[in-house]
Amino acid sequence: MSEFILGNEKVRNHLKESILKKTVSHAYILAGDKGIGKQKIAREFAMRLICERDNIGCGHCPACRQFLANSYPDFFYMDSENKESIGIDKIRENIVSDVAVRPYYGKYKIYVIDEADKMTGVAQNALLKTIEEPPEYVVILLLVRNMSLLLETIRSRCIKLLLSPVSNDRIKKWLTENGMSEEIATVVASYSNGAPGVAKVMAKSEDFATMYEKNVEFLKNISEVGINEILVFIEELKKRTGGFKDFINFLRLWYRDICIIKLTKKKENLIFVREESIIFRLSREYTLQKINSIIDLIDKTEIRLKSNVSGDTVMELLFIGLRK
């Protein structure tokens, strides 16, 4: 599938216009959920800034070719490297001690800090002086999921750009245009929760179709599933990339469909179109009160999984609750 940035045209146009009008800020915060496009938009902006052909991000000039090959000397990217936090040493080494050196190649030195909301308090304070008194050639982009974790002194000195979820229809359209069946694309688009990057990963995954089939097979007869089958399924979930979290998202969509059919008897708004007959059967087997209690149980399970309670125990209780 082709590279793409889907949605958030308003943010992208703001960044593009700032180059054209020569109003580029020294610091930006791009805030949004995982997979929504923060990194791609930051890279698009960076390539426009360094492009030698009227800042269009042509992809063909020497600067753009270096950038696309990840060898442009005045572009720096860093993240947490899967650690819990970004410490002061990393900020000092990669940014604070480097900003005084003028650009080697172009007009700007661009620093992207992904997962910037993981910076410790002292790391943020170390960065603050650079943001307060930056050289004229420095542009810093902080990519965050939770802006409130940044110090107010940093937030107040940055241009804040909030990225919005992309509609399911747009994500579904892109998926079907790239060869996915409409039935699976409907599920993936809803499952991605407005994040094109999540949808793209799922679309490229050879495991998604298998995961989808196994989930449906398990859920279609959940009231008859035995304890041993539950334990085996839990072990399988633990081996999946998305683990329990992804299954909870799937489960929420599954019971959302059952609830809609129970209330309306109309299939037009189904997500699991291919499983229409199963959804209709289950809607007849459940009372509305039971469906609502299951949805509450799913919400509680999600909260418990974020605590220190054993994930296995939490999922066992969930499946026993679904089976009653």
C-alpha cells in the first residue's frame, strides 16, 4: 500500500502556509492519539522546510533525496526507544548541546521529539531554555498524546496543533481503494478509532484476517464455551501483538452491533456485515439488560487491565461474565 497522510488538512495547511508567509515558529506541539499521523505530518513539514524547490517538498532535489534516505544532516528525530521516559541526558546530548551549531546544509535545523510527553520534568526544564531563546534557524516539534503532561512553561511557548480522528468512511474508502474487501474494511476502519496509521498497520498485517476469524469463532458461541477453552484463548491473546487491549476493542464493536440490532432490527449500520446472521441470532438470545451489563463489564475490564491486577484473571472474569 502507498504511503499516505489521511485527514488533518487544516493542520497541514497551517504548517504549509507558515512557510509561504515566512511565519514559521521555533516550536510546535502536535497532539493526537497513536497512529493519527503526528510523525508523518512532522516529516512532511520538515521536508517542505528543507526543500530546494520553493519549499514544496518535491522529493527530487538533493535535500529532499537526502531527507528521504534519512541522511539529511540538519534533521534530528528521537523518541523514548520503548522506555518509560525520556531523561535529561538524552535531551542535553541530542538537542541542548547541538543547537548552537549552525545548519550544515540548509536554512533550518529541525528537531522532532516523538513521545515528548514522556520527558521527565528535569528533561523538560533542560529543553525549556532552548525553546525560550532559540537560534533563528531552530525548529522544534514535540509530538504528544497527552499535552497536559508537558510543563505549562513549555506549552505556552509553542504553537499548539491538535490532530483530529479521521472519519471511518474516509479510512474505509482508502482501504477498499487499496484492495481490501468492503466487509473487512468496515471492521478495520471502526477498529482503528479514527487513526489511519493503526488502520494501515492492520491492513498490511497478514495476521489480521486470522485474528478476525478466531475472534468471531470464539464469540459466536460464547455462552457454550468451557473454562478450558477460555484459558486456551487467553493464552493465544497474550501471544498477539495487540494482546488483550486489541481484543477489548474488537469486543466492544461486536456487542455494539448486537445492541443496535436488538434496538432497531436494521442491518444498515452494522460493522460486522459479514456476520449479520450471527449478530441477529445473538441479539435474539440476549435481553437488552444483559447487553448493557456486558458493555459495562467491557468498560470495567479495560480499566482493570490498566491497573496492577493480573491480566489473566481480569480476562477470565470477563469471559465468565459473557458466558452467563
